[in-house]
Amino acid sequence: MKRTILLTAVAVFTALPTLRAQTEPATTSIPTSPLTLEDCIRIAKERNLNLRMQEVEQAGRTINLDAARHSFLPTVSAGVGHNYSFGRSKDKTGVTVDRSSMNTNFNVSASIELFSGTRRLHDLKQQQLNVADGEALLEKAREDLSLRVASLYINLLFRQEMTRTAEAQLALTVEQRNRTAELVRVGKWAEGRLLDIDAQLAKDEQLLVQYRSEEELARLDLGQALEFDQPEGITVKAPDTDALVAERMASLVSPDEIYRTAVAIKPALRSGELQIAAAREGLASARAAYFPTLSFGAGYSNGYFRNLGKEYAALNTSFADQWKTNGSYSVGLSLNIPIFNAMQTQDRVRNSRLQVRASELRLTEEKKTLYKEIRQAYSNAVAADKAISAARNSTAATLRAYEYARDSFEAGRLSAYEYAEAKTKYALSQVEEIRAKYDFIYKAKVLDFYRGIDF
């Protein structure tokens, strides 16, 4: 026996890690390969705590639906009782006499509600609509999460590009510093030029530190959205920005067309329509309380009685005989007609009407908000498109100015300060062009999101 208990305990403890692995979320280890946007969205949907909480809430809605279905089933109950009475007590005929006795009773009963004014039917439909609404809300939460992850992903890409630009600018300054140092060494230039270049080199190094810090913060934000324990090691795969920009420019459609598509597919609007339907079923359920209810019941009971004391032994009948003769059956219908219940039904109906009206107003407001968001997103995308062209022109112009300043500086016709200013303007124009491209890509993706196109 002891050996069996020991083996059972060992088996249980051996199985615990497996059971824990089935119930706990996926591992939070960071993938070694660079992540694409699709990878990030998939990982976020698998691990996001808010989504998992909403899935738990959806499971609760499913349980409520099961409860509404189960309300159509009958109820069955059984009971057993055993009593002792001493002194004056009732005999098996119910007469109180001076003797002690014991009594055992057994009963089983069943009942079912035949008609309840269609209340249960409307409750069932309401719970079905609530489950469908929960699915729509869960889908909306997934879409919102996708938008947030896309924003964080593109922000990290942008910060990485800024860091690369700063590194390239620092490399140019280092190269220029080395050339200046050589010219100073041979006596062609004054030492003041080298000091100016060193000052610019320090500024470029400081800017690189700042950009790297901003990149790490962006990486941290994305890692937290993906529920990684150590997000510092995340690497993302940079797309071909020029190809994405060209692709998104070609796919822009009018905001009215986007809105017509969004109205038909967006889960937020579908949720609003389901909430209206559920509120109407709730109103019908409240009105059902005005109708009478009809129930059917059946039951069986039996018992055993025994007088205590030797002097009453002759009066006691055996258990088998009493079981044969004491049984009783019952069957019947019960009609309950509501007359007045302190206005509770009327108040519930009024409250349900308000719920219907509130749901209709929320849906109207949701549609207005959606249209405004689409118009704003379209305007933002068009503005970002124009910003790309302006940024490209600025980059080309500042590049020519930088090349002229570099040649002039090397020829001794331009001071180090003027050269540094031209180089800084060129670096800033590069950053603005990168910013404009990623800004347009994200805003164009938002428009795709309203059209139901996955990231």
C-alpha cells in the first residue's frame, strides 16, 4: 500500500511540469533572427495580456450562453431524512402520543417550466448575441493591437535609420578630421582648423549617443508590447522603404470608398449592431414578465416509521412492508399569474428601452467617429506623400551644398564652422526624408487597415 502511494506521488510530481507548460503562455525568449512586422504582430497576439483577459471574458459569455440553454431543462431533486422523537411524539398516523419513535423519509421530485412568456427564448437569443459581440470585440482588440505594434515597429525602424545616418556622418567627420590633421602636421593649415573639426567631431559623437539611446527606448517599447522579458536583444528586419512607398502610393483610394468598405467589415460597427440586437432581446425578455408562467411537476415519496421501546414492538411493521405501502406519487400543473409586483416589471421594461436607445446612439457615434478617423488618416497620408517629395528635394539641395562646402573647406576658402553647418543641414535633411517615408508607410497602412487588408 505504501509503495502504491509513493509511486502515485512520483507520477503526479513528474507530470506537473507538463501540465504547467500547457497552462502557461509561450516562452518569452527572444528570436535570434530579425523580426518582420508580421512576426511582431503574430507574437503580440499570442502573448498580449489584454487579449488573454478578453479571451477569458469571452469564455464567461460562452458559459452564460450554456446557462441560458440549460434553463430549458427540468430540475430534479431528491431528499432523505431521519428523525428521532422522544417523550410525546407523533405516531405514523400523525397523532401525538406518549411514546418515542423514529421516522425515515425519502422523496424525489422533478419540475419543468412549460411556458414563461417566451422569456427564456429571448434570454437565449440575447446570450447568443452577446457571444457574437464578444467575438467582434476580441477581433477589434486584435486589430487595435496590430495598429499599436505596427506603430512601434515602424518607430524602431526609423530610430535605427537615424542611428545609421548619425554613424555615417560621424565617419565622414572622422575622415575629414584625419585629413585636416595631416594638413596641419605638414604646416599647410593652421591648428585652429583642427580644433574646429574636433569640436564638430564631439557634437557628432554626442548626437550618435542620443540617437542610440532613442533607438534603445523604441526597442524597449516594442519588446514590452511583445511581452519579452529582455527586449534589449530584439532585432527587426528593415523593409525596402522605396518599394513600400511606391506600392502604397499606387494603392491610395478615396476616403468615401474606404468608409463604405469599413462599414461592412469593421468589428467595432458589427459589435454595435450586435449590442442593439441584444438590447432588443433584453427588452422582449423584460416584457415577458407580464405573461403568466405554467409549470409541470411530479414527485414520489416513501418512509419508514418505528416505535421505540420493547412494549411497542408488536405495533411496528417491517421496513419491506412499509416500503410497499407507504409510497405516494404526485403530479400536477402550476399556473402563476402576475398581478402586481411593486412595478418591478414596468421599471425593468423602461430600463431595457433605454438600453436599446443607448446602443443605437453608440452605434451612430461609432460610425461618425470612424468616418472622421478615415478622413483624417487619408489627409495624413496625402500630406505625408507630399512631405516625401519635399524631403527628397531638400536632401538633394543640401547634398549639393554640403559637397560645395566640403570642397571649399578643403581648399581653405571656407571655415570649419560653415562646413559643419552645411554637413549638419545635410544630415537633418536625410533624417527628415527617412521620417517622411516611414510616416507615409504607417499612415498608408492605417488606410489599408480600414479596408480590411492585413499588415
